Amino acid sequence: MKNDFLRPSQAQLKKWAGLNDTAARRGEGIFPAEGVKVVAEMFRAAWPVNALLVLPDKIKYWEKAIAAKPDDVPVYQLSEAQWKKVSQDKEPEGIMALASLPPQLSWAEAIKKGSGNALLIYEVNNPANLGALLRSAHWFGFTNIVLSTKSVDCTNPKTIRASMGSIFYLTISGNIDLMAALPEIKKTYFVIGSTARQGVVPRSTGKRTALLLGSESHGLPEKMLAFADEQWTIPGNDRADSLSLPQAAAILMYECTKK
């Protein structure tokens, strides 16, 4: 591979290092997406990319992935010391994309744009959990994602990495007042509320469905569950505390969509 990579300036490095902060990502209009699989999915989805950052010593990991980049995307070569300032990965694969932020959509715009089922996510603030939810949502065809206020930002670097690139195929709206939106969402979707200890056994719905999920720690408030057309719970061992949120969500999505 011919090496015509650029060298970053100190100003660029400072800007990129600050992208771990939500406000900085929104201010710059870009977010970091790290890892070979994530970058490859970004290219496959034709997501707008501003630049690529690479670590030369890791070329065996990223050489094939970088071959798929658009010709007009610049590539910057970083030293190990510089990489540590911009990366959150303890064992980096040496490739990171600086990608354009997804468009800011209202929940109504997101639902109109997407055609699949929906995940309604209430106050989930663990970035890895959110990334795992997005990965499962992509697999099971829950292509519309509505994030409530007080939920983690979907472009958090840990969320992007945990999604393994699935985020680039989903329609996402964020910072939504779910309590205010639910009555209108119910006009388009069959709404299912998830609960740990009560409710009916999950089943195939055979209709356009929105799955309402709360945080792993607190679940959903009763006033929100009251909006659901049905409440579902997953039968299990009563001596166990509970499933993790990503585990439970994947089971519910599977049961909802299976033939």
C-alpha cells in the first residue's frame, strides 16, 4: 500500500481528543467510530466520513478495511502517543473514522422515515447497553429507535463500538419526551411494555410493534407501562435476580418477530 497519509496538527489532535464529550461532538458535527468492523460497516452503509485515522503498526488489521474508503476521504497517520489521546480502546486495532453526525430527527420524522418495528428506550444511560440494544435491533428489524431524555447519546464512542456498526443502518431520534410522544406512537404501533416480574409471556405479534424498554436499574415507571397495549415478562428462575437489559431485549425482539 502506498503511504500518502497526512500528519495531524496539534489543533486537530486536540479537537479529536475532545470528541469523547457529547457537546464537543455536536459542536463539531462529527463523532469517532473506532475498530475494523465498525469502520467497514460505515463504508458499507455509505455513511458520510470526514477523515480516517490510522496507527501504522496495526496495518495487518486495517489494511483491507481502508481499501473500501471513498477517494476523497483523507487519512491521517498517528503515533502511538497521539493515538492514546484520541482512542478509548485498550487494545486498539489502529483505525478510527471521524464520521458526520446523524441528522437530528423528531420521533415523528424518524417513524415516518423508517418502515420497521421500533425500540422506545427510556432513560438508558449505560453506553455499552445502548450499543448492544442497537446491534440486536438491527438484527431483528427494529429499525426505528426513539431515545428518551436522560438517555445516553447514541454517538458515545462506547455505544458506537458496542453496536458493531449496526447504528449506521438505523433511524434514530434522541432527547424525546416519551410520555408526551406515546399517545401518538400508539396510533401507528402496537406498544409492548417490558417488565421483570409481571405481564404475559412474549409472543409473535404479527403487526408493526414498538417495544418499550427501561434502564437495567430502574425499569419503566408505572405511568408509562399503563400506556402499553400489552405488558410482557420473560419466565425464568425465580431465584435469579434478572436478565441483563440487552439479553432481555433480544429475547423480546426475537419472540415478537418469529414466524
